[in-house]
Amino acid sequence: MKFSTILTGIMFTMASWQALSQATGPVVTGDYSDRPLQEVFEDVEQQSGLQFFYHQPWVDSVKVTAVFRQTPISTALATMLEGSTLSFHQIDGRIIITNNAVVINQPTILQSFSQSSEVSGGIAKGLVFAREYQDQTDDQSDLENYVFEIGNRNSMKTNGSSTIAGYVKSAENGEPVVGALVYLPEPFTATSSDESGFYSLTLPNGKHKIMIQYVGMKTTQRNVVLFSSGKLNIDMDVDVIALQEVTIESDRDINVKSVQMGVNKINIEEVKTVPIVLGENDILKIATTKAGVQTVGEGASGFNVRGGKADQNLILINDAPVYNASHFFGFFSVFNSDAIENMELYKSGIPSKFGGRLSSVFDIQAKSASKTEFKGQGGISPITSKMTLEIPLIKDKTSLLLGGRTTYSNWVLSKVKSAGFNENRVSFYDLITQVDHQIDDKNDLRISAYVSHDKFRLSSDTLFSFSNFSFDNINGSARWTHKFTNNLEGAFSAIYSDYHYDLQYDESAPNAFTQNFGINEATAKADFDYYMEENRKITFGASVKRYDVNPGQKIPLGQESLIQGQEVARERGIESAIHLASEIEINDFSIYGGIRYVMFNAVGPQKVYTYESGLPKNSDTEIDSAQYGPGEIIKTYHGPEWRFSGRYTLNNVSSLKLSLSRTRQYIHSLSNSASLSPTDTWRLSSEHIAPQTADQVALGYYRNMFRNRVEISIEGYYRLLQNLVDFKTGSTYLLNQKIEREVLQGPGKSYGIEFSLTKSGRLNGWLNYAYARTFIKLDGNFQEEIVNDGKFFPTGYDKPHTINLVANYKLTRRFSFSLNTTYNTGRPVTFPVAAFDFKGSQNIHFSDRNAFRIPDYFRIDLGINLEGNHKIQKLSHSFWSLSIYNLTGRDNPFSVFFDVKNGQIQGSQLIVFGNPIPTLSYNFKF
């Protein structure tokens, strides 16, 4: 039946009979579970004899879940329509459904004409108001001029406040827009969208103009009338013309106004402008050009952040940890940049939801594939190829991301004439997939998986001579995000991570063997965001993680092998944590405070050895052992980790920031080298190995200049560390049954200052300088536990001075030049300083540990980028990239080693790239 006919008849009259009928009228009986509202209305019509009048589109998306037992019709209808914008009015045997229309019985202007509470026919007079603005456009496609009515008019509280919540997404592909600024200009009230695009903003009830801004998107606005808490989803359009300007302006505001410090957000667009080596863009390599991030050298995996060891960094891909983040001996990272959305690097001010490492967090998020159109991009370089596809499975609901990368370096090596090279084999591949599904307006599901594999065989390496070596990363995660209310959102995750390697020697049958190592962890966690008043949000959650470590096995290979098998007992542990944090802004102050409480249990089955008290741990002092059963607790460690950050706004373009934090680490890599090696083993905290802890304080000054085109920052930090893991002289970690005999633990300290300058515009890039020192002290009670006389000495990754310059000049819209310059101090090494004869044999006396340094490192890279034309209607868009790595051909030593030849000690340097390395790569997108 037509709603317009009925609405005209009731525009100025309503029946007082409605109140009477509510007491004596029809009743409803029924059990409804997620039933469409229209079906429920039809059922009630049959029971009661009433007739329902409504506009069909109003009820299409409304579902009813309720149980009625002889329930009065008015009570039943109120329950059915609760939470929606619909209202009902009963006139005789008719039920009129209205949408966002308030019926006013006996309005003030008519009260003087009222004779009685009842009028002829028992129908009271009323007024219906359907719009707030008379000049409002009816065209909902005109989003910036259309007025959105938020909430239920019937629930409006005068002088009250309500919350607008929803999702900010890209209009082009439906992907979440992470970090969009949603704000009210006057008085200034703001929030930002989270990783799923969700935002929540509390405002006074009434009329407002809300602004929305984001990197590379067109700034947009929404006119709203806020009656009560409700939903407003926002779509943003890509700003093609002003992309570079929008990127710079938005980032600068966040840098000065955000409470976080020591954070670098690396957008994938930055990766494309930096010169590359061997044709691969690499998001982790870009991180090494940021202040405070160093590597040991070319060909080294791992990173040293603010004086931390490489194992003190937590590297996450979609919340799943990655233990070995390098391909091809450290030249490439394991992440295909085309499949990555962005990365946030936390050097200080680490949020309380992260834990388990001392120094930093690399939080990498994969790209959410388009839900509206099929897309792809890829690239071809001298030794690698890659492809990434975005596939809509259900339009506007479900999408699939597929990404892969592989190398054909084996083919290249086979063409080299030198036998020293063409017998080598080096290969790798990585795969990533992600499914994003929007269940409904309140529920989203993300399932992702990542696999990487490296395999090599080196004919000239002393450790892996004629050996097959391979290692794998296997990661998976499932994340369900649920919006409980406009103020409360939760994310529930299940995460799995596995890293293992296998070493095989088969050149000599009697000595053939295979050796392995593995570590895996499984995590379940729940994180919640609760949005309070305008400038306050509370985050809280809990997690539990189970570690399972295989320290190593050595197994004979083949029937002719004479190798004796060895196996180190597995280690297991459970790490549980709860966290709570809140951010509040008061005038010019913004404060973030959080706490994370962690408990770690080392559990069986495992045999634990006991040593004589007051003596060093060795074979002579072992006195007993105890066998723990499965799940039995061997040792428990626990304690709080506090996180505090504060920002004081000096003016519109400058601010001061302070952060304090404590972090704990219960898993440790054991290595005799300064960088992570594929053959490093990881061991858990136990009866004899205590967890590492770090306390850091950092202070920073941030300023924007020249209309936000130049940003400068200065940050200083000081960190105290406890129980750092090092090794006894001459120790070995591989296949060691009693590792506590080889490990030393002691205090450490690191401090430094970092200066950064970033510029936008036609000439853009960044310049930074870092002064950083890191020391450790190994001063045990016995001579074998003392190193360098028990004094503080530099760690193997202590590099005091680092300078990075990354510059990009856009000559035209299609043609640009890039320059990357890096300088850092050489890392510490231990040199032989004397030779002596003892009982007829010559021996070498070494210096104190890390008393010398290898030569300083310096490198210049040049890149030239040529994009295709910018026509929109093209089958594909492409660009060529020419880069020259180590333009000056400088010999930068990775390490220095010594040998005795003809009675003389001779030193040698290992140079990885001693010549310029030109690379031409082709990239495309469709």
C-alpha cells in the first residue's frame, strides 16, 4: 500500500485512541531469530488483524531477534524497532511506520486551541518534521552538500553529546583508509581511522560540518545533523594531481601533533624513489636510511636499532613474527613490496600492545585487495621477477590478494665461465595471500598466509662447502574485527609462525650428514579500542603465546655415513600478557600512558642440570639433574612493562615530546657474529638464562618550517639494559646440550642523539645524522666469566657515526633522479696483536674483545626513473628504473680476517660489492 497516501492524511492529526489501544489492544506471540522485519510485520498482521503501512526500502535491511508471549502490540513494536531510525504510530486498525520523523502530539503552538485530550474520532492532532534543512539537496550522490541525519530523532537529548562512528574507505577500490584524519574544525575535535578504517568521533548534538583528510586523497567534508549515536561511512577519492603535496602536508602535521615519538611510517611510495640493488625495491632497506637504524654491512641480515642487537627487533607481517627477514644472504628482505601497504617502525614510545623484544617493532601490513575491480602489478629485473594480483571475489564484500616473487639467479650463475661461480646455486621465492571479507557493517574478517624459502649451495665457503642449505618462514594469521557499539571495537586474532633451516653435507659419503633447527610459536590474542569523550581513547587486551624450539639435530646421511647422531632436547615456553593504555589531550598537552604485564613460564619436558653453588658452570661443577614432565613449570619470570609518552605543543609548528619505557625479552639468538646468520640458534629463557630487560628514556624536539615543507627533529635517548647475552671465549652454540656453560650475561648501556630533516616539493627526501654508542659489561665472579677485565666495552654492532642522505628530484612528471648516500663508522673487531712460541708451536695472542675497528663505510647510489605516459585509459601503466649501486666503486669491507702464511700473520678483507653494480628493471601495473 502506498505510504504517501496515508502520510498526507495524518500530517496534522493523531489519535489519542493510541494510548487507550495500547492498554486494551491486540497482543503478539512469536519467536523470531534474525527474521526480516517485513516478514515479522506480515506475521503480526495475521495475528492481530492490523494493517501495516511503510516505505519498502526503509525495512529491507532491518532484522528482528526477539521472543513475544502475549506481548501488547505497542511493546512488541518498540522492541522490533529498537536501535533503528524507524518509529510507529497506531491509528484505528492501522500501524504507520515512519523514518526519522518525530510526531509531536499537542505542539505548543496548538495548546491554546486544545479543548480536551480527546477530539472527534479519538484522533489527536500532531506535526511531523521530516527534514532539518529546507534547502537540503535530495541528491545523495552529491555527498559534500547532502545533509546526513545521524541517529534517532526520538533519542535526541538537548545539550547532550553523541558518537559518530563508521569506516573510512577508498571510493576507488573499497580498501580501508588507515590513519585518515576525521575532525570538526570549530571547536577543533579530531580522531583518526585505525587499521580497519574504523573511526569514532564524539560531538555535541546538532548541526556540524565534518572534515576528512588523508595522504594522497582528496580532502572531503560531510554535513551532518547529529540526533544520537549512529553510523556514517565515508568514501574518499584519490587525489592524483596533488599526491605529493598532500603526502607531505599530512605527514608533517602528524609528526608535530602526534603524541608518539621515535616512530617512522614508511609508505610504499617512498620505496620507489630510492636507488635499488639488483633491481629489487625493499621496504626494510628503506628503514636503514632512517636515523637510528643500522646494519652490520652489505650481505648481513638483521638490523641494529638504537644500539640494540639484531635479535631485539620484533618484525611482524600481519601480526605474525618473522625470525629471518632476509633473502639472498641479506641483499633482499623477504617481503615483496608490491604486496605491502605500509610499515611503522617504533624505536621508542612502543605502544603497550606490542611486546617480546627490547629495541624496536617493525609492524608491516599487507595490502587489502580491491573489492571492486581486478588489478595487478609486477616487475622484471636481472635476477628476480614478481607479480601481485588483487581479485574481487564478491563485489564490495570479499577480495583476494595474491603475491609472489622468485629468482632465476641459478640460471645466471650457470652462465658464468669461472668454475668458482658456476657450481654455486642460490635461489629463493616468497608467496603471500590475504582474504578480506566484510561480513556486515559490524564484522570484518581477514585471513592471511606468508611463505618464503631460500636454498643455496656454495662451493667455496668454508662452512657450507659443497653443502645444501635451506631455510623457510611460514606464517599465518586470522583476524576477526567486531564493532560492539559506536564506542567499542574488538579484534580477535589467531597467529602462527614457523622458522626452520636444514643443512646437508653429501660430498663425502663417510662424513655425510643432515642438520636442522626450528622454532615455532602459536598466539591467541584479543585487543579492544574504547572511544570515550572527544580526546580520549582506551586500548586494552590480552594474549597468550606458546613457543616450541628445536635447538638442533645432526643425523647421518646414507648407510655409509660414520657420523654419530646428535640431538638437543626441545625447549618450550608460554608467554602471557595483558595490556592497558589510554591517550588524553588537555589543552597543549597530550599524554599516552600504558602498562603491559607479562609472565613467562619455561615448561617441560626437559632435563635441567644443577651446578655447585659459588662455582662457574662447567663439566667439573655439575652435580645433579632434574627431569621435568610435559607441561610442568621449570621456571617463571614475570613483571610489568610501562609505556609513557607526552607531547607539549609549543605553537602550531613545533612541539616537545618525552617517552619512558621498559621492555622484556624471553627469547635470545645465540651467535658468535655481530649480525644474524641463517645458522644462528634461538633459545628460551630458562633456569640458567634470565630474560633481557631494557629501560629507555627519550626526549625530542619537532618543528615545521617554510609552510610545512621542511620538517626537522632532534631526538636523544639513553637506555639501560640487563642480562644481555654474550659468549665465553672459544664457545660454540651449535648442537650444544648444555648451553648455560657457554653463555655469559651482563649489563649494557646505549645512548645517542639523532637529527633528521625532511623536505617536500619538487626536490624531496631526507637527511639524518645519528651518534650512537652501545656497550656491554661481562664481569662475572670467575676468570672464565670476565671479558676485557670486567669493564664496559663496545658491542660488535657499535657504530658511533651514521649519515644518510636520500634525495629525489622530479625533473618532469615522468622523469626523476634519485640519490642515496650512506656513511657510517666501521664496526668493532678483535685483532691478533702478537705471536709467541709455546712448546714448539706458534700461538697467536689477540687483543681485548672489539678493541679495533674495520675501515669506515661509504657508498653513493644513483637512480633514474622513467614513467610511462599518464593517460588514464591504458591497458597498463609502466616505468623503467635504472640504478647504479656503489657508484664510486669503493671497497667497503664486511669483515677482516687473519691467517698465518710462511710464519707471517696476514690480514685480509672480505669485500661484498667492490665495483659499481648497474641494474635496469621494468615495472608495470594494470
